[in-house]
Amino acid sequence: MTSPEELLKRHKAVMPGWISLYYDEPMEISHGEGFKVWDSEGNEYLDFFGGIVTTISGHNIPEIVEAVREQAGKVMHSSTLYLIENQVKLAEKLIELSPISGDQKVFFVSSGSEANEAALLFATQHRRSSEVLAMRGSYHGGSFGTMGITGQSTWRPTSRSALDVTYAMPPHHSYSSLYGRYEKDDPEFAKACADDLRNLIRTATTGHVAALIAEPVQGVGGFIELPPEYIRGVKEVLDETGILYISDEVQTAFGRTGSHFWGIEESGIEPDMITLAKGLGNGLAIGAVVGRAEIVDSMSGKLHLATFGGNHISTAGALANLNYILDNDLQKNADEVGGYLKDRLVNMAKESPLVGEVRGRGLMLALEMVGPDGEPNPAAAVRFLQACRERGVLVGKGGIGANAVRISPPLTITREAAEEAARAFEEALAVTGEAAKVG
């Protein structure tokens, strides 16, 4: 068996140096079951990051594994030039569950980045405009096009874009907000930010904009929620000129937020398109755009196909995964266990000066780590991740200041496992606090 040290050495020799690896001593996850994973040295962990908010049902779920195995034994690939029954079934299921009313179409791709690219293609084609509105603090993917609509410099190595992008200012309820700290129950501030969008469109665009794309909860941004009153205000402004609303549900879909099946439903508004990936395949490479038929069909007359989008294996697994989520009411579990875990995190924050804010809903939660004056403290976030690993829990990191700890276990997580993780978090916070005093 290859040791982690040897594997890391080989990794550095053949992989780009800019690919991130967690921890001072990177680990290899060798296998998993449910909400637990094991590394190549046999150490067991509670998986509270789920492959970056992806393994929504958990690891090695028999129903999903069997669906993939059965399909692999038939045919693995043909492309969209041929009919694929599981692709049609999955599209039908997504439309049935969609937060959009009326006639809809689904286009399958292989990732969230591709889904957002496709949605922007449909929007710009339908509206005959290259202008797009995005949010500061947003993240929409790692492809060239999606980097161009990402509102974080860390994830945007180039300023070039095929689109004309204008960034709106959402009412971030972040501890380190650019405009200071605002209370979460401040509808007036949220309304003011929404109203400012009207002014932004009038002064910084031609007025004929294709679409606005936004995450209901900014994922890589540190699980920052867009307040429902803000989203409602934004939609009102967009409707004045026909600008389309694209809800990036790559991280918020399928009950992750607990309160609703889709993240956008918290606001009560209806988007024109939603983009999906991550939890859709529970680890399989699949993404999708679900949108109003007239928008998706705006590509008509232009030959198009997908080599891998909606392939036999990914759609078979995604369909089994979606049925598993629904049959086991994982959204309800996310709401109940997530609510318990958030209460524990809020209580921890009261006792620790390192935690500036606890954010999120359901099983999409975050701790923002701060310094003595409330400034972002990325070093504390790194130390916290390491301390959690040493206590058998894996969590993630993000945030505009790289100082948010992201917590997103599979929706199958139990109350008992959440209690165990919470104890580990308490210990990790104490250790991180002591290290901060010394450092």
C-alpha cells in the first residue's frame, strides 16, 4: 500500500502546484459508508464536508451503488445522439419537483461549472444580450466563463470574461461585511440593497441585461444567506425590464437547507432557471439546467449535443439518489438535525471570542473565525480544521476572507453523530483558542 507521504510526493511531481490540499499532512480517503469515511491508514472520521457539499445521501448507499452497477453491466456510454431512458426519467422527475411553473426543459452536463455556463448561454441567447448581473461574494465555478461571473478575487485569477458582468451588492450578514455588521432581522437594509440594483442597472449597464445569477446561500463565500426580502426585492426589479433570474442551486438543492427542497423557495419567488450539480449525483459527475422551455429552446436551430452530459451511468445513479432522498425524507432530517447542530454552534460561539458569527440553515452551516478586532482570521480556520481532523471529524473551509469553517455532512447524519461532532467542535475551538494566545 502506498503511504500518504509517498503519494503526496508523486502528486507534487505530476499535478499542478496550485491544486489545494487540506492539512499539513494531506490524507487519502480510501472508502466510506453512510456519513463515515476512512483514510488509507485506517483512521475513521465523521464526514462533515461531504466532498464539498456533494455526497448528500452518503457514501456507499446500496440503492445507488446497485443502480450504477446494473447500468455499467449494460452500456456505459452512447452520447446524446441516441435516446437514453434514464436521462428522460431524470428530467421528468426534476421538472416534477422544480420550483418553476409551466413548460420546462432540462439540459444535462457534467458539473456545476458547466451548468452555469449553459444557463448563461441560454439566457444571453434568449435575451440577445451579453450583459449579466452577478453578486459580490459569489462563486459559480472553475471554468473560464464561470470565473468571469464569480465575485471573489481568490477564485478569479483572470479579469477577462466573455460576458459584460456587473456586480450587485447583497446585504451580507457577514461579521466582516464591507458595510459593517448588520442584524439579520433588518429588512430595511435588505430592501435598500435590492432597490440599489435598480440604480445599478440604470447607471452601470445598457439597461438591456440578459440575466442575474445568484446563489440563495453563497457556498464558497462561507454559507452566507441572501435574505428572502432581498431576493424578493431583486426579483421585483428584474421583472420591470424582463431580466431573467438564474438560481444557482448547485449547493442548496435537494433539501440541503432543511426548510425547503430548493434554496430559492425560502424567498417565495419563482426563478426562470435553476442550475444543479453536486448533490444531484451524490458524487457522480453530473449537472443540469432546468428552465422555462422558451429560454432553453432559444438554442433551436443551432446543432448541439453533449458527449457526456446525461450519460447512462450518471443519470441512473442520480435518479436512484434522488429517489433515495425523497423516500427517506432527508430534507426533514436536515431540518431537525441541522437545527440541533446550529443551536450547539451558537452556544459555542457565545463562549469563544474566535467565532464572530454562526451562519446557515439545515445542514449547510458555517463558523466565521475572527481576530481580536473582528478581522478575518484564516489561520484560526486552518487550525480548527486540523484540530477537528485529530478528533475524527472532517470539515471544510471557505469565506471571502478564507476564515469560514463550512459544515455540510450527508443528509443521513444522525442526532447521535451530530452530538459527537459537536463535542469535537467544542474541543477544537478550545485548542484553537489556546494556540491563538500562544501565536
